Amino acid sequence: PRQPRELLPTNLRLRSLGLLEHALHRYDDADGSFEEALHVHEHMEAPFFVAWTKTAWAALLVDRGQDGDLERARTLVTAALPVAVDGGFGDVAQHAQTLLEQIDAAS
């Protein structure tokens, strides 16, 4: 039988792990998982996955709120938003826009 880690491709597994770690408040672990996922998605040249991961990573950084996190989140979401809009990735674009508004309000 297949091992559980073989059921999802690496790109989805890393992003999903980041989402789970974020939900469990394991922020530093999630930060690392999103970083790895983004590296894989950029290597794949997959704009949807890049925008999706940058937006999820930005949400983590907003929630974590350590020094520099809001600036990093702004950088990620500012890069993800035009890709999501141009690519027609409506849910990702909406999430990115909401995050940008949150960041602006918190700054």
C-alpha cells in the first residue's frame, strides 16, 4: 500500500502542511512549510500555486505578528494579487485583497 505522504504531490503536501501548522498555531513551522512550498511552486512555474501559497503565507504572518511580519506579508500579498487577478483566480484574489486591507489597517 502507498504511504500517506505519497498520496499528495509534494507541492500540495507542503502547502497543506503549512495550513495545518497555521491552524495549530505552530507559526514558525508553518513559516518554513510555506517557504518550501513556494520554492517548489516557483520551480514548477505554476502561477496559481505561487499566488495561492503567497496569500496563505501572508495570512500566517498577519496572525503571527512578529517584528517584520506585516512587511513580509505585504510583500507576499502585493506580489500575489496581480497574478491572481490576471489569472482569474477569484478566491485567491479576494483573499489577497482582504489581507491587504487588514495589513493596511494594522500598519
